[in-house]
Amino acid sequence: MHSGQHEFDRQTAVTPSGAGRYAAELAPGWHVGGGINGGYLLAVIGQAVRAELPSKPDPLAVSAYYLSASTAGPAEVVVDVRRDGGSIATVAADLRQGDQSRITALATYGDLSALPDDVRTTAEEPHLPPVEECVPSSMAPEEVRAVAPLMERFDMRFHPDHVGWAVGEPGRTGVISAWFRFADGREPDPIALLLAVDALPPVTFDLGMPGWAPTLELSAHVRAVPAPGWLKVRHATRNMAGGMFEEDCEVWDSAGRLVAQSRQLARQPR
Amino acid sequence: MHSGQHEFDRQTAVTPSGAGRYAAELAPGWHVGGGINGGYLLAVIGQAVRAELPSKPDPLAVSAYYLSASTAGPAEVVVDVRRDGGSIATVAADLRQGDQSRITALATYGDLSALPDDVRTTAEEPHLPPVEECVPSSMAPEEVRAVAPLMERFDMRFHPDHVGWAVGEPGRTGVISAWFRFADGREPDPIALLLAVDALPPVTFDLGMPGWAPTLELSAHVRAVPAPGWLKVRHATRNMAGGMFEEDCEVWDSAGRLVAQSRQLARQPR
């Protein structure tokens, strides 16, 4: 499907080594702060599961539990098919480096293009000002970009109301939203949506808590194949308790459809 | 913690048989339609994980993938500890009957009573009329109760605006909310919240789609130990696509705290 000219495809590619095992090479460009971006890792797992299930190419639901921080370099994804029948299949998948398990996941895959296209959405599409009136991620200070090479992978244009944290004036609404696309023009697809749900800065930035917010668990549902063009991504949190917060994410495509939903449970930055 | 006099505790009890294996007996009283209620099964898994992790008694996050329909009778839960360090542990758990896997799950457990009690919620507590002005589940027609013995386990009082489906006039808002407690007076705890997030009728009833809505995936976050008394449970769906819908659930305790959040992906009733 992809020509392989795009960075995301090259750097999430997996090589089968038999019996459900896939070799991957985690690329350093997806670092953010002390670790590798969780959405990128989810996409690497997503590619291995896709390779294991040729007739069911699309993630419908993926739940990932983050066990330890990944580092750039070789990794292995082990896919164990737990059920494969009818139009969907469910697998367990583990991302490992050396003898360390990084992420353990469950996933149900199917073929989104074969599903009925009856869509009824009562959710409201997030309002974003036009792209040219939003704040590009390229305006981030040099020192931020130095610790977050991840940002160079994307073209993100933030809602002006949701970037106060970048200048020490967080909006304190618990919401961050932005236009989102790959910097090199790669169009979105279901695997890329696994990345998109965890690509923005943690929503805690908007609550005046800068710093790393490690994900404990993230579940994503991919609801439709996204149309080409800009995505709208909206993160929100409503409940902080026990030193943890939930982060809900919605991804809308250029056709105005809610194409992915996710929720993660993360630790509050210290 | 529990005296064992309550039905829920007796019927979710597990007996260790070594090496992470736990025997359970699925009770027929939790049937609804053609299968056993998914929330009850989640609670059975939850008890086995709790037994395996004595110092981390509470589910923080649980993700369950439903593979086949369970039946009343013997079952086994196999718990595999994937990481146990610091204040949390992550496990994989499988519920099996004979050689069939019914549910495969991942879970992170901890000790909710040991966590900081700083709570900041911007979510709004759902409005429900007083208990005595809501519609008791005991008013359901005889033929409904005959196929849903599950209902006898609970005392549910539905928001009058959300029961039109019971008389052929669905509200078509995609919301069902109710007061919820156990019929025998057992007080809620974190394991019972795993049941509560999947105990109400499917929210599709309110959209004029009666019938079984099989869960593909359900992820629940337990955010705090619930206070004794009535729970408020609210289910909502906003996006139907590809023959599937998401069902978001919130559970609020009698102290007005958002104590559990869940989302499931389910198939639309045919």
C-alpha cells in the first residue's frame, strides 16, 4: 500500500522471523524527553499484527500496557493469535528489547473497508481556527525541540487557546487540540491513527504541569479509514485522582468523521 | 474484607490451584439474553488477579477482549504476572472454559488506599432525579426478566427520560443512566465497579436498537475506592460506524466522585 518512501513506513517496518516473531528497529527520531513516543511504539506493534493477519489489515481496537521505557535500536514484536474467525481476529502482542518487555498489548483487527459504511455521529467536531491561524509546532523553542525530536516528524498547528503552556500561561481547561499531519506529506491511514492518538504533548501541560506523564495503559479504537489531508486531534482530561489522570483523544479526518477514539491512564507529572 | 454472605462475593470467588491458576464457578443468575454478563466475568477475573497480587488489591486499569460466549458452570482464570515493581503490577489474565478461551485481558493493579487523595474533576456529575422518582428495574415486563435473570441481582432506578425503549419509545439520545446498587445490600468496592461499568442495558436500546450488543473490547479505569451507598451509572454513545459503536460509562459514588470510567467497543445489534 505504501511506497516505502515515507519515514513513518520505513521506521515502523517489521521483518518476519517466523512463528509470529517480527524484528523492528526503533528509530531515534521518535524520542521525546526520556523515552520513545508511545504512539510510535503502538504503530510498530500495529505493523507486526497487520503482517500476521494478511486478510485483516486494520486495527479496530488496541489496548497497550506500558511496562518499561523503550530505547532506540533493535526490538522484537511477538504476536500470538488468540482467535481468528469470521471477520475479526484477536491477538496478544509483546514488544521486547533484549530480555525486557516494553509493552504488552491486545488487539482486535479486521478490514475496515469491508464494513458497512452507515455512520451516525452525535459527537461534535472540535472547532479549530483555520490552519494558517493556528500556532505551528515549528515555533517551539530550540531547547524544547532539542529534547523532542519527535516534533520534527509532524506538522502540528495548535489551537491558539491551547498553547499558553508554551509561554508559561497554561489555559487550565484540560484540553489541547491541533491540526496534525506528517511533515513529509505521508497521508493518514489506520496504522498512523495509532500514532496520532498519542502524538500531542500531554494534556497536563495545559493544567500547568509540565513534564513527562508516563502512560500506564492506552486503548484506541479505529472507527474508519481516514480521508487524505489534515487530521484534527483533540486531547482532554476531566478527572485527576490518585496521582493519575485519564487522557481522552479524538481524531477527526478531513471529511469531518470521527475516525479514532482513545483513552489512556497516565501518571501525573511530578 | 467481605463476610462472604453476599451473593456477588460468593459467586465471583476463586480457588487457587497453583502456578497462577484459579478455579471459578460461573453462576447462572448472571445470564442476560444468550450469554453471561460481561461485567460479572470481568469481576471474576478481577478476583483472580487480586488473589495473585496480595499487596496490590485494586484494579487500576483492566482491558478485556471477549473471544467467545461464556456459559454457567466451571471456569478457570490463568494469571501471568508480566511486571511487578514499585506500587503497581501488570498481568495478563485469561478466562477459560474447557479448551475454549472466553476472555483475554490485561490489567494493572495497585493499592488505591495508598495513593494520594488529591482529586480534581472537571467532569459534571450526571443529573438523576431522586431515587424514588426514578423507574425501578423491577417494573420490567415479566418476559424481559425471564431472559435476564441478571436484573434480579441489582436494584436499578432508571432516569425516567432514559426508559422509553422499555415501552417502544426510545429517547434516541444515546444515553442511559440509573441509580445502581446490589439487591442484597452489598456495598460497592473496586471489584464491584468492574461489574457496574457493564451492568446496564446496552445504550443502543435508547437508539431504538433492541437486542444483544456483543462486546468486542472493554477497558475500565478504577479511579478511587467508592463510598458506601448508591452509585450513579451513566452510559453514552456518540459514534456508530462500521456496524460498531462505542459505549462510554461513568460511575459516580455517593460522595459525588467519579470513581470509574470505561469504554467498550461493541457490535451494533442486528
